[in-house]
Amino acid sequence: MATQEYTGAIAAWKDDRGFGFIRTESDNKEDDVFIHISSLNNMSRRPRVGDIIHYDLIEENGKTKASNAIIEGVEPFHDASRSCNTFLTVIITALIVSAITYGVVTQVLVAENSCVNDGVSIELTE
């Protein structure tokens, strides 16, 4: 992973809204940098006030904000866990679909046999 150019600490975080502000090394509130949750790609948890953040700066719509950010000491999600979860989901889905198919086919066969036995019978008398 590339090294981020800037470092600061989360000074404010609104978890319900997914954004906050990073206090820069100048420790001046006027220099705080906006950070959105989407800038923290693959982090295994959301940021908290006091977390050390390493980030790059970008300008978007005339405003400067953090980009490509990581939380110091927090491991990112790994793609291997996602593929494992996907594989497990496929297996479980296949088992459920197989069980439903077996149940439907069994019911259809029982219903067909029932129709054959419900036919009209003629008794011969002497």
C-alpha cells in the first residue's frame, strides 16, 4: 500500500451521517480536513474520535477533503474473506434449492399417484 502524505487525528465524527473532521498537525481547528466514510475503503471498523488517520488530500467542487485514508492500527478487510463468504453463500443456496426441489417433485409424484388411484372402477356382477 502506498504511503499517505498527511497524518492527523479524528477531532469530530458523526457516525450516523458518515463524516467527520481530521485535526491536522497544525492543531488549529480552522485547518481541520473533511473526511467522508467513503474515503476509508476496506477498513474493518468505522473511525472514532482520537483515531490517527493517514490520508491524501484532494480538491472536489472547490473544497479540500481527505482521500485514500486509513486508520492507524486498524487492519483493512481482505478480499479472501469476501470470496470465502461468497463460496459459503453459494453452497448454502444450492442446498436449500435442492431441498425445495426434492420436496416439490415428491409432492407432484404423490399427487399423480393419487389421481391414478382415484379413477372410476367398474364392478362386474353375475
